[in-house]
Amino acid sequence: MACALLAASGRVREMRNKMHLDQFGIQVENVTFEREKVAEHANQLVKKLRGNLTNSMVSLGVDTLYGHASLVDNHTVKYGYPSRPEEGGQVTAKNIIIASGSTPFVPPGIDIDGKTVFTSDQGVKLETLPEWVAIIGSGYIGLE
């Protein structure tokens, strides 16, 4: 998602660079964007990529399990949901892929209010764009 948002913001920045566009003989007045549509485009792109990857795995005969997981040994994974342990299990396989996803890390003592202090997950869903923002973190999401 962050890559799609980054690409959209880069295009807006380029279209607003009058001096650069003048070199090509291009004049553009009042470049604007609709934040909600940019975010929706990013969401749809993520859904499409996830669907394509899931379909590729299914066509290759890969079994997909969802939930929290941990490796028991090199060929065994234990999985389940903390709130529904009865739905979990253990699987042994020659090859195991753990697609862990991500969860924003919030240092102790930081209050996330979703308005002035927010995580990257909340940041891509803001209803309005702040005039400025300080990004704390050195992971790939923060860098994007």
C-alpha cells in the first residue's frame, strides 16, 4: 500500500513542479488530488496483489493456514488464534513459508490517539492531511 501512496504523491509532486514542466513546454494549473481516491486505489492494489499471490499458491498446491504461528522444528508449525485455541493445530511439511505481515511497534509510554499521534496503519487512512508530519522509525514503512 505504501508504494502505491508513494507513487501517487510522486506524480502530484512532479505535476506541481512548474520549472521542470516548463522545460518540456508543459503548463499545468492547479494540480489537486482526492486523498480518499488515492487511498482506495492503494487498497484495491493490495487486494489484487494478495489475491494473485493466493491464487498462485493454490494453483501450485500450497496449503494456506491463517492465524498466529510458531515453528516447533524445521518442518513443523503450530498455528492458531489466541482467542480461539480450539481452531488451531500443528502441521508438518517439507517446506514452510511464514508470511508474518507486520504490526506497528509503539514504544512504551506513547499514547496513540489517531489524531495527532498515529501508527502507519492509521496514517494511510487519515481523513485529512497534516501540514507536516514527523516520522519516527527506520523500517521500510517509515522510509516510504
